[in-house]
Amino acid sequence: MMGYRYLVIPNELEAADGQDHRALLQALGLRHQSPMGRFAVLAAVGTPTLSVQERCVIVGHLFRNDGGLVRDGEDIPLFAAPADLEAHLLGNFWGDYILLQGLPADSSLVVMRSPSGGMPCFYAGQSDRRFVTSDVSAAVSLGLCKKEVDWNHIRHGLTFPYLRAQQTGISGVRELLPGCSLRMGRQATAVHRAWSPWQFVAPGRRYGDALEAAQAVRQAVARAVQAWAEVDRKILLEISGGLDSSIVAACLGQATVEVQACTLVTPVPGADERDYARTMMDHVGFSLDEEHIRFEDARFEFAVSQSSTVPMVGILHYASDKAMEVAGDRGGAASYFSGGGGDTIFCYLKGAAPAADAFKEHGLSAGMTAIRDLATLHQCTWWKAAKLTLRKLRSRPHLLWKADTNFLAPSGVSQPHEHHPWFDLPADILPGDRERIFELIGAHSFKDGVPRDERRPVRFPLLAQPVVEACLRAPTWMWIAEGRNRSVARAAFADRLPAAILSRRSKGSYLNYCGAVYARQKSGMRDFLLGGRLRSHGYLDTAQLERFFAADLPARDLSFLRIFDLCMVENWVRQQT
């Protein structure tokens, strides 16, 4: 998020290089903000900051639980212990922010990143080059770190795609993951989990019935959407006509802000959802623009942001991002609003886990009802749904995150995977809760695949902390009630959505477009990978790749998506020297 940029460094580091150093900071657009003990907080113009105490600063937007924006640090009470202030913010506020606390006694810095993950946070802990920043390119320019590829992370990312790791692709630089707290001293750093999704799926936190769940989800989503809308005022809504983006549109329809909507159109069927998008826009009274993505708009070799720390912008991301950027420029939007992450937040699980959860927590009657709902949802027989549920009940998952070794040589495989803070599971966790919380790890990657946010922020209101918490408290079987996916969300907004959207079962897909892009560009992709840095490091199984590129792609074979991921990584590593 280039528009919101900050850098935290020790005071002595800020002053060490005199006038040249200060001139470089000014050239980077970073200016000294509030004093914070032995650390200097620098931020770009327009980056929100709040001074809470003499040694405490919040960077980003902070909202009260009622949705009101906090504009004065005096609204936040004083706490002696850093953990107490963290707990207070997590329980009474939400937003996209970083909490910074300087401890004068031992020159330590305590940093907490909000659970939404909307404000980036990277750090390095060397005693003479300590920093915390949203933009690693600023630290590189100041000589605080070097832009050298961490090849261990690349191997890890190839083996465990979309597992959000603390390690980054830049050597020596780590990411503070959403909901985590960092204590950085002169000689050591320590990270712990300040916020946990597991507490919201505990039996004592469950909603008692579907009506209570729907009311809570509706209130949380509406408050998050409207709070962000009041910040930005002029919004480009990215609408597909699917349930998630339509719910965001319905909430924007209740806000007194300027909204322009845009939907993407491809040359092949599958992703063209203009009819649904028009239906929703007519319902809320927003005008709708269309942006067409051509085959030639999808590229596997393109410039990546200098602030990126991991390969996350792929072929489809690039094409859709550029199209939305054009729409944002045309309308002069202050921000983009996206329904990204909605499938995960609204518990769109595709297996039998919800029925298994109902059996485990509420016994035979609830389990039988959930099996019936599962059969209706997947349009299969009751017996098949029961068989799948029994298999889920009997299974004992051993893997926390499944490896993908396809097209990798043995030297390109990383074992074991990095430990994510959410891998510390409570005892007797239900299988559906396990699945949806692990999917939430991947959902945070939505925020990394939108380089258009270098010019205006992309808001993901469905990933806001109160929305995530409200949705987690609704048991998984409630989300398949009456044989409808995302059932709680449908019930929550039944009076705000057109019948065509509310009853829709299909989902748009870019698979036809991606398949056509692969067919047109596979020769170039072959040369790109087989002549690239991943191969020179011995990470690719070149024989398997050669066979794959030489063969025709069978119908419904999605293996080419793995090729897209390899190209994404190759494109990123080529630009890091």
C-alpha cells in the first residue's frame, strides 16, 4: 500500500548520516512524525498516524467497534504494559493499523499488526540496522538491508503455495503476520500471537441459532463497509455479480458516498457476469462500467513493485489489476472496494466437514439434518452425503499444509513447511473449523496480489476483524442450511439483494480465459522457465516440464495453473538483483 508508508528506525540511526541521510528520507517522501522514546517514526504525507502516549504511535486507520473513526489518540486510555494496550485495541477497536510502542528501559520496540493485515509490516532485527516498515524499498534505499533473494524462501513458496510465511523472499527481512506482536530488542526479536481465530470457534463463543448469526454478520459487514466508505468518500466498486461483491454493494447502497462500479469481461465465456452485475447495480442505483481483458493483456513477464517481498502477482492478477487501474483513473476514485476473501469468510467449504462438525458438536439429530443439507447443496443422494460425512468423521488429518511438488526437482522441494502461528491448534478442534481457518491464512494473500494499491488503496471489508470474528462464531453447518452455500450471509442480506443474486448457485470463473492464455503463450512460458533462474538453481524438473509443454492439454486438466505459479515466481526473482 504505497499511499500509506511508514518507517521506524532507532533515533541514532536517523541522525547517523547527517544531511545526506535526511535528504534521502525527504526524497523517499518520509517525514518525521511523533517522537516515540528511542525510536523515530517516519511516514509519508497522507499516512494516518495517532500519538497515543509519549512512547506509542498507531499508523493507519483505527475504528471503534461501532464503526466510528478514531481521530484523536486521547480517546485511548493509558496502559503500563504493552500487552494490555494490545488487548484493549483488539477488544474495542478494529482497522488496518500498526501499533508501535517504544520501551525506554531496554531500548526495545513492541509492534502489533492488526488482524486484518491491511497495513503491511516487515522488519529486520540486526542491532545496528533495526527497522520496521511497510515498504522494504525504503529500507533498501537507506542501506538498512540488501535486496538479495532468500532462496530458501523461494523453495518454501514453490513447495507450499499460498502458505503465508514469516520469512520473505528478501534475505534478512521478515514479515509480522496479521494479529501478531513483535518485540525487537538490540540483540534479539520475539514474536507471539496477540489475536487468534481459534478463540471465536470455541463452544462458548458459538451463536445459538441461525437468526442470531445472521443478525451479527449483517451488522458487522454493514459497519465495516460503511466505515471505510466514510474514509474514502469516492469509491470504485469491483463488482462481479456474485454474492460476496453484491453484499458489499448492498452495504454501500446505504452509505452517503459516491460509488462507481466496474465489472471485468473476457473474450471467452465463464467470467462474463454482466447480467448479474447489472441486476445488482440497478437494485442499488449505481452506474456500471465494463473493462475488457484481452488475451494479450495477460503477461507472464512484467515489472513488479520494488516494495514487494514475495512473488504474489501472477498472470491473471496482472491483467485484472491493470484493467481496474484504468477504471479507477477514469473515475478519479479515492479507493477500490472488493469482495475478495468472501468465499473464505462466508465459509464456502466444498466437502463434508460441516456435517461432520454438526455430528461432533450436537449429535445425531443435528448431524442428520446437516447431511440432508449437504446432499441438497451438492445435488447428490443422501447416502452419498452420509458416506462422505462418515469418512470425514473417521479421518485424522496429519498434514497442516499440503505440499505441491509438481514440476519440482528434489533440490527445489522444501521440507518441512514453516510454522504459522495459527498452526497451534486447540485440542478437539472440529474438522470444518480447521479447514476454514487454514483457508483464512491463504485469504490474506488477496492483499498482496493487487499492485494497483500503489496509487489508491484497495479495501477488503469482508476481511475486517469484526466481520471475521462474527463469521467464525457461526458454526460451519449453519453456512449450508437449506442446502445453500454461504447460507448465513444469504439470510443476513435477504432483504437487500435481488432474487436473482440471492438464489444464484453458479459462480463466475476465469478458467476458460486462463486456459486460452496458456494455449497462446505456452511456447513463451516454456522458454521463460527453462531459461530462467529457477532452473539455474536446480529447482525445476526440466524433463517433466518438457513433456508437459510438448503435449496437448487434456480437457478439464488444470495443471497449467501450476505453470502460471512457476512463471510468477520466476518473474519475481529475475527482478530482485
